[in-house]
Amino acid sequence: MLWLLSDERMTVPVARLAAQLPPGSGIVLRHDSLTAAERWRLLRRLRRIAAARRLVIILAGSPAHARRWGADGVHLRQRQAGRAGQAHRLGLLLTMPVHDAREARAARRANAGATFVSPLHPTRSHPGAATLGPAAWLRLARLAGGQAIALGGVTPVRARALLRQSAGSGVEPGWAAIDAWAEKAAKRRARQKRNCVPT
């Protein structure tokens, strides 16, 4: 499964990127700096796009907010792991981030349906941060359980390479990105502009 993680530093609006995701993809809406009203309006817009494109919408925050606002699931940060039971009782899909073995074990205890295991490669989101590489990524993915999603400098080419490296491991990785989707959208717009130039 392919995922888009929203980020305030995006140069392309998240709704525009959502409209270009393949059907069946997922979106994790973060944008924590927005006011509650602004975040609700953005989620409502994404829900309309999701309905048309069969996307899954996950809201970072509390299970109560995710349920009340009509999200399909909730993304709990590690400090919120104690709310996993509430997410399950509300029938929400539960995702969590994983960066090390301690967080992987916490995600397994929380029975997270999917974990974003990162950073696989160097990423602009966390410049200079140590990366996992495929072998360590697979170890954490197995430890966390659930659907493991690669994050951190992932591109379609790198995602295919990880899929090959995961063969026989029992892990079938999905992948998520921030910059890769924005770069793809920028290239698409550039092609459209070139095609519109009169000859």
C-alpha cells in the first residue's frame, strides 16, 4: 500500500497530492500547527477526494477526534500509545511510528495495524539523522508486527528494491513519502506546461 504523510513544509498542497494518489492509497494527516477548525476543513476536503479515489484517511491525534471527524483511523505518536485501546474500541485503523526496537515493541503491544518504520534512507525531513538501511529496517518491521511501511527518502525505485530484499522475510513492505509525491506532482505540472506551449 502507498501512503502520503502530510507535512506543513510541503511546497504542494496536500489536497492536490491526494488527488493524484493511486486508488487504494492512504493519507496520514498531520498538520499539527493548524487550528482545530482549519484542520477539520482540510480533513473534510481530503475525505471528499478519498471517497472519489478510494483512499484511506488517517488522522494524527486522538482516537476521539478521528472518530468524530470521520477519519478511517488514527495515527498515534509513541507518547500516545496508551490510547491504542480506545482506538480499537472505536473501530479505527491504528498506525504508529517506529524508529527503534523499543518503539517497535510498543507498536506490537498496541496491536497497531500498520507501522511507519523510518528512516530507511537519508531524508530532508530529518537531515543528518542516522538511517536504518534495509537489514535493520526489516528487523524492526518484524519486531513491530502488522503492516510495515517504509518511510524516509523512499522513492518508487527504492521501494521496489526493498520489496526484493524482503523476499522470504515474511514482511511485505508498503511505502510512504512526503517529498517523493511533491516531486512527482512538480514534474507532472512541468510536463503539462510544456504540452500547453503553442507551436
